[in-house]
Amino acid sequence: MVLYQSAMKINLPLHHIRIGYYSDAYFNRAKSILQKDRYHPLITHQIFQKKSQVTLCGVNEIKELLKHCTGYYSDQKKAQTLFHQYQKSLSQHQSTLNLDQKLNQLWINRYRHLKIRSLNDGDTVSANETVMHIQGDYSAFAHLENIFLGVLARRTQLATNTKNLVKAANHKPILCFANRSDYFLNQEGDGYAINIGGAQAVSTDAMGSLINQKGVGTIPHALIVSYQGDIKKTALKFSQYFPRLNTISLIDFNNNCVQGALESAQKLGSKLWGVRLDTASNMADVSTPKHKSVNPQLVKKVRQALDKHGYQHVKIIVSGGFNPDKIRQFENHKTPVDFYAVGSWILSHGKGEFDFTADAVQLNYQNLAKAGRKFSPNPRLQPW
């Protein structure tokens, strides 16, 4: 698929969006009715959600979406024919350059005729607060409604969840490894949203692409297996082949984190930047037989052992099932954690609870909405 890279570096499948490929059928049909009727109603669309203390995200992405996909084709039937050919060429891995140009020539962009006011990415939003008004020819943007609502819902969920993790951690750095819990093509926008929420780092270059970051990470257990279960040797190999990166040894492999930390520190000395504890939820480290998973007592024992042997410079990263409640538990116990690595919770928590709604609330700037809805101005909204 030939993707358009916007000023925000978001990859947009322009022709698929413009033709309505990702749009709910009834939005496409509404757009078609208005075009066939040569009717261009001036509608005010009002967008809100129902939760309090939400960190808004997705606005900048919607700016690019509306900028390049508001409008219609001068010949819809011809555009449909060309799009089917375009799809076929993509499936056969053939060049689409000629079809791409022809589709662009048929597109009539109407973005400059819209008037839009909104809050900004990172703003804290109250329940039912208006976050955006889109005013303009409804026939030019009807096909985009479910797309921009989906962008807001997903990005806001991730930004809000990350913000809650950062608060629980008393602003200690949060490292995000959530990508492995979802479809890989979601990574770019998700990384941006997680950054808006306050995460310090992400694990893939794709997740960091919109925030000028590279993916960070430690050592996978499989690499330790490759080196016969030797934790210190694996860490040494990492330092050898990636000398400019921080070497972080994964020390839970043999279920003895204290020993793994000390062996790694003794082997690498000042080259060891940190250690990561990732004890499974059904395991109890030999140092804390009464406590499963990564726990405050285990982290304290690792810290004490490192400090006792002169390795105060080595930082401690913890991972494995962390969420705000677990992080607060660690912080309440004054656990000497330097970084929290969090994965699936960011994506799974509150899914479906951050949905946004768009209502048509004005026609030609005169209030008109379905029962139970009304035009709700918000002095915080800023013009684009």
C-alpha cells in the first residue's frame, strides 16, 4: 500500500480513507445522498466523551486526517473503478504510481472550508466536556466520523492510562513495552499517545517515530538460553556488540536475582548500567520464598547486595504485570526501583470506556440536534 506521510509523519492510506474503505457504510451512504442531491448542509459536529480526568490525545492526528481527506471525488464512479484497480495492484505487489496520480487528480479537497476549534493533545478533560467543534459542508467529511472517533478513543485511552502510571510511580520513569499486546501497525500512533501520557521510552523504533525516539530494551530470555543460561556472559556479549548502549542485565533467568545481579556486576563493572527483574507471577525467587513475582522485598535484597559490593551505580528496572495499584504498592514500601516497565495494562485497561461521541448540533449555525443533545460551547477550545 502506498502511504502518505503527513507533516506529523503519520502514515495515512489516503485513497482508502477518501473512498470510504474504512468508513461505516451508513456514513458513506449519507455522503452519497448529499452529493447526488447536490446538497451541502453546513453542519456543526460536536465531540465529547463521558469520563472525568481524561488525558486527551489524537487531536494532532485528526488534524492531518481532516487536512488531507476532507472532500470528495469529482467523478465518484470513475474513482471507484480506479480504486478497485489500485487494490488489485497492491494485492499483486505491482506499481500503483499511475493509479495513485489519477485518483489524486479526481480528488477535490475541501479542508480549507472547514472551521475547527478543539482542545489540545495532553489536555485534561472533564466528563461531557466538548473537546472539538467541526463546522462545514457535511458532505465533505461525513465519511470520516467513525475514523476520527476511533483515533480519539484509542489514543486517549493510552495517554490516560500512561498518565495514571506516571502518577502512581511518583514520576519515576515509565518504560512502555505494550506493543507486543496488539497489532503491529498500531505502533506509531500508540507511541505518540504513550509519550503524551508521560512515558519516558518505548520499545520499538516505530513507536518512537513520531516523538523522535529510538526503541529501547534490555535482553530477552531467549538470548540467555542461546548462551547456555549464562546471565553474565549474555550481558557481556551485549556490551561487546552494543558498546554505546546502556547494558542492562536480565537477572531472573535462574530464579536467583541477587546472584544474577552480583555476577553481572562483577563481570562488567562500570559497564553494567542496570539490571532488570522479571520474575514470573507463579514463581518465588530463592531470596523471597514467601513472595511470588517481582516484589518489594526482592528488589530491596538486590539493591542491598549491589550496594554492599560497591555497585551503587547500577540501576534497577522491574517488569511483569505492573499497573498503578502494583506500582503504588512498591512506592508505599519505598522500594528502590529506578524504572518501571509496563506492557499490556496500558492497552487493556478501560478499553471501550474512552469512547467519544460526535453529534450534529447545528445547521447553518442555528441550533438543531436530536433530543437529549444540544450545542455546548467551550471557552477552552482553540481555533486551528
